[in-house]
Amino acid sequence: MEAKIIHREKGVRTKDGAGVSLVRVLSNRTATAYDPLLMLDSFDSTDPNDYIAGFPMHPHRGIETITYLRRGEITHEDSLGNKGRIIDGGSQWMTAGSGIMHEEMPQPSDRMLGVQVWLNMPQKEKMAPPAYHDLSADKCPVVPVEGGEVAIIGGQYQGVKGFQGHHHPLTFLSIRLEAGASLTLPLDPKGSQTVFLLEGDARLGDVVVEEKTAVRLAEGDTLTLKTTDGPIEVLFFESYPLDESIAWGGPIVMNTQEELDAAFAELREGTFIKDKPEGEA
């Protein structure tokens, strides 16, 4: 049975970081409806002045952040000692866990196109050690389909496996279809599915969904994607709801206000980071 759209969220232009212009799609207003996805920000600009101010060093705890770039470049570093860059087709999967400091600095490009998604961590694992995974384009398998391709950023598609998250399962696919093409996806009826239109409008079943819009699906075990009047890139997420309480303050997401207050107290006291690079006291 074809899945139904039960929630639709059109992104709105805003600024974050040190003045980065972006489209915020999911936020604390939608956390319950899109559980376990907390936030989804979309980047799409041909003007470097929109984004070069970047996201200077800042903390995270209790979540995993997944940054995917279809086009562009972002350099980054963190308190674990990781440094690198994300470029066309690549991703960064970061587990904040018990606490991490990191910065992400977009570099001037012909076009900056991509997303950052926040995946909530289960309460019992929120204080797990932080970790970083560099998923360059060559580490993300691509499955050819009629009229396009499916890139596997996380999880699997048609038996082909990509990166497997360590704390809460997430399938993350980039579906790219040429004009006139369509694709039917199998869905887990027990899962939580979200679709985001990164580029181009698309028909989901019988409903046309605009670019930069996220929808939550339910009540079905298949989804048929069709192009409208041009090529599209659709991001597909499948996971399972956590159904846990959320205490969210800026870059930190815990389960209770007491846990959130403790995290910010540790930031003030300099005890926030529990894991440091090897060799550092």
C-alpha cells in the first residue's frame, strides 16, 4: 500500500552560526512529528557571502550530526583532533555523545548545496564516547536505477550497505532522478520515514511536494517518487521513533531539564569534554 503524507514542513530562510544564511526545515517545533530526526538545515547558495562566516567552534551533546554536501566544500575540526573537509558527494557523520567541540567552515564554491541533519540518540546512549566518521563520496555506494541512481549515505538499499550508525539505526539515501523518471521504494511499516526535496519538485504518490520541503510518511509499505518537469534530488530517511522526552537547549539535546542544566554548567566550568585526543592529559 502506498504511504500517505501525514505532515509537511516547508523550509524557511534564516541565519545561524556566525551569520550563515540557510533554510531551516526541521526544528524543535517538529521534533515529535519527525522523531528521531531533530533538525534539518538545507544549504543552497551561489553567493559565498551567504555562508563563509561559517560555524566557529561550538559544543554538542546527546545527538549525532550528519552533514551531506551534494556540491561545495566545508572544512572542519573537533576536540578529538579530527580535521578534514567535506566535498562534492561526501558526508560527515559525527557522534557528539558525551560532548564534543567542533567547527565547520564552508569554503567559497560555485554552489553550496547540501544538508545537516541531527539524529537524536537514545537516552541510555547519550553519554557514549564521541566519534567522527569521514564518508567521502567513494565510501558511499551508488546503486543505478532506471532513470537515475541512489547514493547510500547510511543504512542500505537493495542489499547494498553503506555506513551503519552505532547508536540508533538510520537509513539515509540520496535519490537522483532524471526528468520523466520514477522510483518505488519499499518501506518498513514499523519505521519512521521522512522525505526531503533537496532540489526540484517531485510527486510523492499522487501529491506534488515543493523543493525544500520535508514530509513525514505513514500507513504504507511503498512510496513512489516521480519527477515533475525536471531532474530531482530527494533525500530519504528511515529510522524508528524513540518516543522519549526531549530537553533541547541550542546545540545540546538531553532528556530532562536537569541533564540539560548540568551540561551547560559543565560548559561554564570547563568540564564538558569527557574524551580528549590521545596523548592529551
